[in-house]
Amino acid sequence: MFYDISTLKTVIFGAGKAAAGIEGWLDQGTGQLLGAWFSDIGALNEVYLLRCYDSAEAMLAERERLARADNPFGCIDLLTGYSVESYRPLDFMGPVETGALGPVYEIRSYRMKLNGLMPTMQKWQAALPGRDAYSRCSIALYGIDGAPRLTQIWPYPSLEARSKARAQSVADGMWPPKGGPDWLTPEMTSTVAMPMAFSPMR
């Protein structure tokens, strides 16, 4: 399975206005939409789209459609920029579950060391089942373009639940994976986002 995450940068308060155009654009594409969110805490005025594809060819076809579009994402008048990153899931991750999982979603990205993928994946495979007991990770992905990176999406019923799960898993020694941070760089980002009305993950 192949995934991509699109980040749309909009004008001030543009996410809600762009929703109808974005939904129409996605309906015409080759990817399966899994999640659509707008930023709430972190970089503001952004929209995030998570899609999956059965093949690299299908993902590239969608990328080609975007490159040639005269109205990318169906909302060019509200966009100030966009980027699309390609991913594969960590080897042990199952399919992404959709439905009412949030409504608070945290999107975290870590820049890995240049040879960090395989050690990181090994340590996450050992530790993630224990961490999932506190709150489940929807997906953990590694970048297959651009810089080496690990991106995760975590749903929570509330900000309070997020804080509690994170603090308790650390206090209990269940997270982060033992030795896992050794393979990461200090370049890390975290955004709290809320689902758009048409998001399958909500």
C-alpha cells in the first residue's frame, strides 16, 4: 500500500471555505481518501489530506493530475501553496481504520537520521502494542521521497485524553520506544487537527 499526505496552505479562515472544492477534487481522483483535517493547534490555516493507493503507478497518476491542473484541489482562489509527500506504512502496520475515532487528531513528524529507518521500525514494532493500550496509533508511515522522516497520526476523544495518554505511557515506561529517539534528529513537528465534514476519519 502507498500513501500520500497533502498539506494545503490557505488564506486566513480559508479551510472551511475550501471544503466543497476539495471534496469535489478528491471525488475525481484515483486515491482513496482516509482523512481530511484542518489545523487547530500548530501551523494555522492548513488542511491535511491522507490518501492511500493500491500501487505506486496509481499514486503517480494522481500526482500528474495535480501537476497539470488549472484549479488544484478545486480551491485555487483560497490556496497560498501546497505540498504532497509520499509514504509507505511501517512493515507491521495494518490498514487504516476509519470512522468516529477522534475528533482530536495529532499529526506528528520526526526527521530520522540518514540510516534510521530500520532501527526505528524495529523499536516501534516492539513498543507500539504497549503504547496502543493507552491510545491507538492510526498509522505510522515512513517517507519515500524527500528527507528521511517518520509521520504518525493519533486520534483522541479530547485534548485532555491526549495529555493523559501521553503522560501515563511515559510515566509507566511504555513510551517512547527504548532506544528509539537515538535514531531521530531534533527536527520534530506536531499539529493538532480536527476532521472536516467529509473526512472518513472523524
